[in-house]
Amino acid sequence: MNTEAITCPACGAPLATTQESEFIFCEYCGSAIRIKRTAPPKQNERIMFVEPASKLLLGSAVVKDGFQISGGLTGQSSAVYPITALCTAYNLNGTVMIYTSGEGFTDRSKCPSLSGIYAVGLNSGINKVVYRDFQEAAVYCDAYMEQYAKNGKASSIRYIETREYPIVGFDETAGLELFKQQTALDQARQAPGVQISGLDYYYKPICRIYEMDVNQLTFRIAMATVVRGVKYRFPTMPGLPSFEFGGVGNWGRVQNQGDFSDISDVLFGNSILGRAMKKRLIQSEKPKQEENRKEKSNTAVNSFGQMPLNYIIDWDSFGVFLLQALPENFEAAYADSFICFCSTYQVSRDFSRRIYDLQNQIVQNINSYTQQNLQQQRQNFENWQRINVSMQAAYDSYNQAWFDRINAHHQAFRQQSQQAFNGSYGGTGDFAEAIRGVNTYIRPDGTEVEVSVDYDRAFTNASGDTFGTNASRDTYDGWTEMRRK
């Protein structure tokens, strides 16, 4: 039992007491003494941040004495952070410390596939991917604080300086290696069997200081985060050579191996309608092909170096810490409270498990959507085939009927013409001779020969030679005049 030595205020005799007793009696003079105890100085404690509605433990941190805390979830949602923790500590001096899980994005600026019809369907609340061009750490912080100032109705915000990342003992090299391992695990979980190529990483811890004016007050703000990114080539899904995927659970669309006009062959074959549609579709695709060609000729340059076509970047801010304080209190709050808050904050296992489960649900939703889409495409293709067969049969029937009508009309016209020719010229032979400018003569052996109408008479010899003449001479030696037919 712990005791401490004190003296009787009446006689000065030594008294013995335990820490639990409230009253003691002096053994020498019998005086009753009441012990007034003071609480020992409060030590810094690890505080738990809990979301009130669901009782979900978000995380914990060592918070200096004098701060009140609150925990909650923000409305932000993405594939990387399906839910986002918001943990706040504040005191009566107007100092506020905030932790949020971060933000996750996909840069698709060089991957047109992620803007296709199929990707648009996924983006309508299924894959939860937020598209934004990649930003380096300093640029991201500036953009984040501009939005923060806008939400706070601030009249202005300005950058002051950059400081060392406030987590004590932070190892950037170990953090990058851990990020690589996490990326490999996420890829294996979300797209098993798919080989990722062209990998490149970005990992940058940063802390920037700003000043913000709100009404008549000026606040100084510190923002600390780690901006991470992985760049990779857009891979092809196994077993589906025309499909591609990208991002965290972000599936692309069917890539046409030829041009879009091929669909006219599927629908209408080589019919007149099919050829007309194909020509029209080719013409409509030319401006798009020219635009794509110009896009391919341009390459974006950022911290990853060259950004080739069909490459994407999955990037995020891994935990965002904010300190907001009046300028006169800022340095003390930064050194005494903010560094401790950042260095000791830990995400709870319950919160990490919740995010993991929600990410798996997103992947399952994408797989379900993909299977439904494939089934719908197969059904559409079968419908197109049936339509094509039906249209081809109707087209063949129409062509045959048209041919029969034209053939009958042509036969009737020929018969009518033959009769008219025979009535007008006494036979088609005379008409044909008149057209060709010849008369037909009969040789002595009965064979026929044609001679120009320019001659009135025609002769032949034993060799079968012939000649025509307009002379009045009756006979020629060795030549016999022929009778005109």
C-alpha cells in the first residue's frame, strides 16, 4: 500500500495515510484531519475517433490536452476511397486539426477507350472512378486549398512556404516500396491474370503553408499529404481481345479492329442499303479519325516523363492533414500539437476492413455489369443476324420480282417491235440491210453475199470473188451477174 508522510496541523506529530482514505486521526492528540487531494497532471492520451451513427471506429491519435474531438464520414466517394473518414480536433483558441482519408483519381487524358460508350455506362455510378488529370504534389495541394478556401467562403488564399513532412521518422523509400506492394496486390485482386506493362511510380510527401482571409480574420493553414501515382499501359482483358480495362475497377469499351462501317455489313450485307450505309458511315468517321491522329501526335509531359497514347495514371492523396490556426498561435500549435497529431494518427482495422469490403463490392458490380453487357452484345448480334437474314430474304424477293417484271416487259416489247418491223419493212432482214447499207445477192451455187447499196449490179466468178458496178454493160468475161434477193 502506498503511503506519504504528512504532519498533524494541531500537534505536529507525523501522520500516516493511504491514497484512498479521505479522513485520518492523529494518534497523539486525537484530531480529525480531512485530506484534500489534487488530481495528478493529465498526460497526453490516444483518442479514438468514432462515427456517431454507425459507431464505426475510424482511427486514433495522440491529442494534446485542451482539444475536443469529433469523427464522421464525408460525402466524397471514389473507387480508392468508397468512404472517407473526417477526424477533427479543435480548441477554444480557434485551432483546428483535421485528418481525411484522401482522394483517388484516374488520369485518362491519353486513353480514349475510357471515354467510350462502355466506360460511360460504368461511370454512371458503378465503378466510382473519378477522372482528373495527374497533378504533382505541390499543384495538387494548391488546387486542394483553393477548393478549401472556396468552401469556407474565404476572400483570398496565398501560398507562404514549404516545410518538411511533419510525421516524425517518416521513411519515404519504405513508403514507396509499400505502395508498390499495395499496387500489385490491388491489381491481382481486381484483375487476376492480367499482366500490367509499362509500370512507373510517383511518390511525394509534402507539407505546404498558406494564409487565408475569411471576413476580417486571417488564418494560417498547414496542409500535409503524400501524393502517389502509378502509370501503366492499358492492358487487354484475357479471352476478350477487343476489350480493355483501366483504373481501379475501371473497364473500357470494345475496340473496333477495323472501322465503324463494318457494322453495315453485319446488318445489311452487301445490299444496296448496306453499301450506302457503309459509305455514309465512312464519311462520318473521317473527322474523328483525323482528330485521333492529331491527338496521337501530341504527348503530355509530367513527373512520369512521356505520357504515350493508351497509358493511364491511377493516383491519389494518401491521407490529408490540415492545421488551421490564428497567425499568433500557428507556430506553437504546429510544433506542440500538429506534429504529434500527424505522427501518431493510425487508421483503425475496422475502417480499413470496411474500405476493403466496399472496394470488393465495386469490383463485383463491375464484373456483373460486364457480364450483362457481354450477354446483351451477344443478344444484339443474334438479333442483327436475324434482321440481316430477314432483310436479305426480303431484298432477294424484291429483286426477283423486279427481274421477272422487267423481263416480261422486255419480252413483250421485243415481240411488239418485231411485229412492227415486219409490218413496216416486210421483214427484219430488209430492215437490217437498210440499216447496214447493203443488198443481198445470190450466187449461182445458192450462197448469199452482201454488196453495198451504192451499186446497182453485182457479179461473181468461179473463185467466189464478187464486185459491184453501176455500168450498163451486160457481160464480163469470166464473171456471172448475180440475182438480187
